[in-house]
Amino acid sequence: MIKNNTIDLDFDREHIWHPYTSMTKPIPVYPVTHANHNIIYLETGEQLIDGMASWWSAIHGYNHPVINNAMIEQINNMSHIMFGGITHNSAVELCKKIVNITPPSLTKVFLADSGSVSVEVAIKMALQYWLSQGITTKQKLMTPYKGYHGDTFAAMSVCDPVNSMHSLYSGFLPEHVFVPAPVSKFGSEFNQAEAQELEEYFKANHNQVAAFIIEPIVQNAGGMNFYHPDYLACVRKLCTQYNVLLICDEIATGFGRTGKLFAVEHANIEPDIMCIGKALTGGSMTLSA
């Protein structure tokens, strides 16, 4: 809400519910006028360095001329059109690029509107995969503690059930199989006991598990837990051995965030399903796949 070119903070406080805060006792919000490169400019004249890159999305910075010009060119043609029964060149060219840069076995692209929704779609795909083969027992997911996969309902169900903001919804969410979070650190020696413990969970649960979902190499909301690539390679091996699909959630880790274009490259593995978002558009709009 703009009033006399000044942001109406009173209206904001009374009527706008910001993420991860109380509506009755909200945390302060800072009035932003514009952003450029990695700097956020406040109405007060102060300048902030955005160390979070707009929740890890704005990997090229704000107000990038190439991204701006691409959006202007597109919106002058059409801003949006439904994708049911319709296609267009922008979507086709984007999906070509996605297929070309992701692991070779990933050849199909489903476009969605946010990271959380891409996780929802991935979960539905995994369940439908087994149902299409007449297997009805695989109705659960397996995932490590300390994970985060989004705030929509199915995505919440595979977030850490103890320390996440979603513990309030226990009892309402589907119950899945949680395994210990990776312990061996990136750059250190991998503890083979982790692989043995993980296999016990696969042995006990594989008949009811449709897919294993994990953030490759780093659990972001779980304390920036950078773990050993051999853990991820072990997950891939066990998924193949025990007939479980592997979903890699690259929404926060993809597009160079871990030093590789995609974090799965650290372990030289290919998932059955990969979720991408955030940096997919350089943080300029909401889109995922």
C-alpha cells in the first residue's frame, strides 16, 4: 500500500501476514524502495547487503539488465497463458535448456509455479509410478531428519518433524519414514556405519516406500548441514537395490550454489526425479520444474 509515496507500515502491520511471523505480534518489516546488484535500498536511506540472495534465489543479483530485458520482451508478447493443451516457444526453449543441463537420464520436464509445488508434483509422480504398475503398497516416503522441502501440505510432511515450523501439524500430515540425518561432513572421511544404518531402514521399509527424497549435499534449513557425497551415492545405490525412487530436491542447491551446476554432480549420481526452482529464474519470478 502506497500513501503519498511512502509505504504505509501501519496498514502492513494490521492487514498483511508476512511469512514465518505472528499476525498479532509481528516482527518488524523494513520498507524497501528498490534493489540493485546485491544491495537492498530502504525508504530510510539505509542500504542492506542481501546475504540471503532473496531466500537463495537471486543468484545474478537484483535488477540484472539481461533478465529485465527478457521479461520486458516476453510481457510485450504475452505475460502468461495456460499450459493445458497449449504450448509456446518460450516454454519449449526453456525445457530444452533444462533437459540439456540436468543429468542425462532426466528427459521429461513438468513446469510448476513454486518450489513447494514442484515437490508436491514429484511426490504425486512417485506414487503414480507405482500405482501404474499395479503396486498399491508403496504409499510412504523416506527422508532424513533435518530436511526441508517446502510449506505446502505434502511438502511439509517430509520436512523435519521435530525441529521444523511444521510440528504444529503433526497428526494431520501423512506419516512417513524418517532416517538419521547425514553426519559425515563434506571434505572429511565418510563413516561406513552410516551406510549400514541406512540400509537397515531400506530393508525394513522398502515395501511401503515409494520414494526417498533428499536435498543433495547440503540440508539448508537443517543448519546448513554439508554432508559427504558418499552418503548421497549410498542413497542412490540403496534406492536402486530396494526398488525405491530417488527424488533430489535441488530447489536451493541447484544452479551452482554448491560449486557444481547441480549438487548431485558431487556424488556423480542421477536421481529419478529432480526438483528445481528459486534460481531457475534468477529470483525474478516464481517458477519451478
